[in-house]
Amino acid sequence: MKPFYAPEAQGDAVWALVGSPMGLLAAYLIAVNLWALGLMWADKRRAKRPGARRVRERTLFLSALLGGSLGAAAGMRLFRHKTKHWYFVWGMPAILALQIALAVWAAVRWMK
């Protein structure tokens, strides 16, 4: 059984030129998780200063939905931020669990 991302010798010129999409996916996930972690850190710092402009909650959730749920959940725990809001306490781990389930499903489906 060969991996789905291996280019064929006689066809699929796009994959032969680009290579495996796994490197791009890994780079994207690292970047978006660092971004989500940074957003949590920035919002925590701004929360301590009176009158500072805060990061919107929907922006924090959007960063998680775009793949940064691990970074957002880690930021919640690391900086003790948004831990009194039930929709963050339950929402971020739920998004992370759904993304892990989607990744496992995709890996099983494409590795056949």
C-alpha cells in the first residue's frame, strides 16, 4: 500500500512538481497555532491594562476553527485566560477534539 501523496511516475505532473502537501500542511498548522497562542497572550496582557483595546472573542474562536485550537487551548491554560467563560472552557477543547477526529478520519481514509 503506497501513501496517497506519492506522485506517479507517468502522470500527475502537479504532485511531481509540488511534492507532498504534508510539509505545507504542517507549516500551516504550526503557524496558525502559534498565531492563536499569541492572540491569547496579547489579549491577556491587554486585559490587565485599563482601557486597552481587547482581542474579540470571535477572533479567538476563528483562530481555533482555522486549525489553531491546540494553540488556543494551550494559551488558555498557560496564561490562565478566558478560563471563567464556559463557552471557552468547553468550546476550545470541543473544537480541538473535532479537529483531531477529522484528522484521524482523513488519515484513515486516504491511507487506504
